[in-house]
Amino acid sequence: MGVRRLMSLLARFAPGSISMPKERDLAGQTMAIDSNIFIQRFFRGTDGGADQQRHLRGIYNLAKYLMSIQVTPLFVFDGRMRALGKENEMLKRKGERIRALQQLDAERERARRVSVMVDIRDHLLNGHSTAKQQMHSTAEAVEWLDSNCSRIQARKSRAGQRTIGGRLDELELEASRLLLFQLGSTAAQAEGVARFEKLQAVDALQTYNAERIETLSRRSEPLRTGMVESCERLVRALGMAALVAGDYEESEGVCAHLCRDGLVDCVCSEDLDVVAFGGRLLRGLYAGDSKTPLTLVDSVAAREELGLSRDSFVDLCILCGTDFATTIEKVGPITALRLIQEHGSIERILGLQKYSAREGFTFQSARNVFLANAPPRFASREQMLRRCSEMPDPQAVELLLPMRSQPQKQASDPFARGVVLL
């Protein structure tokens, strides 16, 4: 997210700009929280199952966590109008939602097949069924299951990556084989059957398919303005500081400006645009995984170690790739660093007439976004926190997020291997 492959570039050529603080080192700091990053994660993630308030619950838990480690947060939210120049990024996100809808259709079709498998198990094997559509004979069931196995095998042979959908295909295939085995089909392969028999394969498939449908339903739904506004109201009701970016401002840019002005110690985000904007970026906080280390990236230290001015460093980030512009053909991060160190700017690199810019390489508009200067919003940290905070309102918290409402228990992941989310 943000500047592409910047972390690997800095780790190699400016390692002094990256540090690994411990959680205890954060006590007493004031942080700008790139709130929309977290809201997106809470809303689209799997934690909380079908909980319709998971984005609010996530922000609530994040706020309480920051209090517990003695961090003073300023939650910064995106404004209503997105920054100019992000049209390509918005189109990309639209494409991701379209792919999620396609996967959702596939999982809903799987749900219909699973209902047939449940019917086969309950009606033909156990002698009872609550399904509306029943298989009337063993031969009919065997034919349907054989066809299903062949269909999945054919799709597996075409698949190039291991995705969650592919893992569910594997489970569906094994569940179909188990049913064939139980029906006495000589075509059924007994290999792996015992493992899934213990897991009650059809029930497991039904559970994970339902959860996948829920996840894809969230991913295909755009984050609505009202959801962000409710998170902002919750933060204020908790008595914590909140700031809404202006129209055509990016929250990570506002956070970085606050950091450059000395109003916060660092920016809590995963977006490397913060570094291009000139802020100190803290990644990995409240990652939901104890194995994820905290990483602090200091943009000033990075520029000094690379021997670049702020303008040249921004040009380097643009050449690496950002949401605001395309890049130059055949120029990767390492080549980009060498060219910027030798020539100082994108204009001089293009002036060599050796490299061709891709369509949409609007580097000047991207540069204007990252280098935009604005007067400090506040005179001091104390003024910032005072103006951005309100008195705690427990009743408003209860209305937004009733404490008696608990998220549904999430089933354990049946797959112990990493997956590619597509």
C-alpha cells in the first residue's frame, strides 16, 4: 500500500531509517492514527464473523488498546472528497469489488451444491432429511457426485494459484469422495477419507462456505461514509481526539503534516505514502498477530542516508510507484534510486531521452500532492488535543455500540497454510 517496494529499498540502502521499537517504548507518545486504514481492516476482515458492528467494535478495541499502552491518539479520518489524482486507485478498488462479486457468485453456487450433499448424506445415508430437494436413488447420487468431482478436478488443473476458493474446492472434492465412499461407489478413492470423516467434511464445508460468503459480501460492499462517521462519533464519545481531513485531503497526508510540524511523534498506519509525505511511520501496531513486529520508518533519516533532498526523495517515491501516477518503463526501485542520485529529478531523467513514461505518468500532480505545504493546524499539542476532543459520553457509546452485543464466535481456519487473497 502506498509507495511500492519502498521498504525493501530502504532496508538495503538506508537501513538506519528503519527501527524495531517494542510496545513498551511507545508509552507517553502522541500518535496520529490513520483511521480509515483500520476501519477498512475491521470492516473487511474475518474477525467478528457476521457481526454488523465489527468496524465500530474494532475502533473501540483499538482505542482501549492505545489507552492500555499509554499512547495518546489523535484519530484522523478521510474527508468526504478523495484527493485529486487517485482516479486510478479508485478504479483499481472498483475492480477488486467486481472480482469479489464474481467470487461471491461462485460461493453461492457452491452453497447450492453443498445443500445437495447435505441431502445425500441425510436422506440416503442416515434415512432422514430436512432438505427441500432430495436425491431419490443411490445411483442418482453417485452420478451427481462423480460429476461434481470431475468438475472440481478440471478446475483445479486450470488454477495457477492457491487461493481460499481453491482450498474450499479441495474440501468440496474430499467431501464428495467421502460421500461416494460411504455410498459404496467403487470409483471413490479412499485416500484422505479418514481424515475428513473425523472432521465431518460436509458440515465443515458448509461452515466455511457460509463464512466465505459473509467475507466476500463485505469485500464487495464499499465502505460507506456513514460507517466512517459513526466511528468518528464513537471516538469522540470515548473522550478521545478526532480530526476529519478536509475535502481533497488524504488522512495519511494530514497525519504526516502533523508529524512534520511536531504535533505528533509518529503516524500509525500501514500506508507508505506517509513516508513520501515526510512523516515518521509506525507499522504493525494492533496487527492482530503477535508475530508481526513493530516497524518505525523515519523519512528524514531515509533522505539523509540516501543523500537526497526532500524534493528528490519524493521523485524517488513517484518512480517506485504510487496511487497518484504510473511509472517509467523499465525503471524499478533500484534503478530509480541510482537515477535520482545521479540526476536529481524526474525531468532530468526524462531529458536523457532514454526512458519512456507509461500512460498516466502524471508525476507533476503526484509531486504537488506530496510536497503541498500548509500552515500548522495547531500551535501546540495541547491546543490540538483540546480542540479535537470532547467530554466522554458513555450514553452515546452505548447507543453506538451496545456492550451487551457480542460478536459471533469465529470458526477456526481449516487450512494451516498461507493463502493468496484474490
